[in-house]
Amino acid sequence: MTYDILLHLCCAPDATVPWPSLIDEGYRVAGYFYSSNIHPFQEFKRRAGDVKTLSRALGRECIIGNYEPLRWLETVREDLLSPEGGGRCERCFRAQLEATAREALSRGIRSISTTLSISPHKDVAVIERIGGEICREGGLEWIFRVWRKQGGFRLSVERSTKMGLYRQRYCGCIMSIRDE
């Protein structure tokens, strides 16, 4: 199957609203789980497993990106100890969306989107700006939605609970465990 959009998946629970919504809009959507920020590796594996579960439930392809925690640490090094929502998060968003753009281009997919904007803890303006920059640089279309609007986050909690998906208590990186 050819795809219109490669949807960056930060985790399965957060994808329970964006992925079906884009499908309902008529897009052919593949999911891309790239989250080298997640610590420890067991956590990454657990989240990747639930992404696969959601993918099967939706009948859509899911690509699990490489787990590259050292690459991620190098990316955020300058802002490693910044507070949650600060420079570290911006660098992390960029790393995830750049990886998504590279994967999309390698597969001939011309648009990307992300599930990051479903979280009430993330700055959607920053996500929108970074995604737009990456897409302009790569010649891709940026399909941006603020998924948490109109009860989207609450709906994702309901759907993930109903499906028995693991809903983590921290964003993923070891610093967000500290800030919990």
C-alpha cells in the first residue's frame, strides 16, 4: 500500500485519536514510532509493543524506528538539564520529527504529522513551528492538528483504557522521570 502520511507516534495511547482521525479524513496513514528519548530500554520495548497492538487494531502499517539513546543524548546535550518544556524538549521534538521526515522521504511518503500535540503538557506552537521548518526544508507537507482540542486528550485516555494500552506516567526521557 502507498501512504499519504507518515504519522509520528510518540506512544500508542496518544495515537488512539490522531491515527483514526486522519484515516477518517481519507488519508492513507502509516505509523512511525521513533522515540530514542525513552528510558530505560524496557520502557521503549513496552511502548513499542503497544504501538504494534494499536497498529493491528487499526489494520495499518507501523514502523518501529531504531532505538538510538546515545544519539538522542548528543542531540539534547546542551539543554540536558533544562526544565520540562524547555530547550531539551524542543530539541527532542526536532529529533523525532526529523527522523520521521527522513523515514517518509525514504519511503516516498510526501506528508508527515505527529501525535505530540495531543498532550496537554506540550507546547503546540513549538511543535507546529518545528514541524513546519522540517517539512519546508525537506519538501514535505506538514499536516498539523492540535489533537487535544475538543476533548481529544480525554478521548485518548478513554480509548487507550478500553484497549488495555499502557499509559505511561512520564514523557519518556530520564529527566522527565525526575520531573514527575
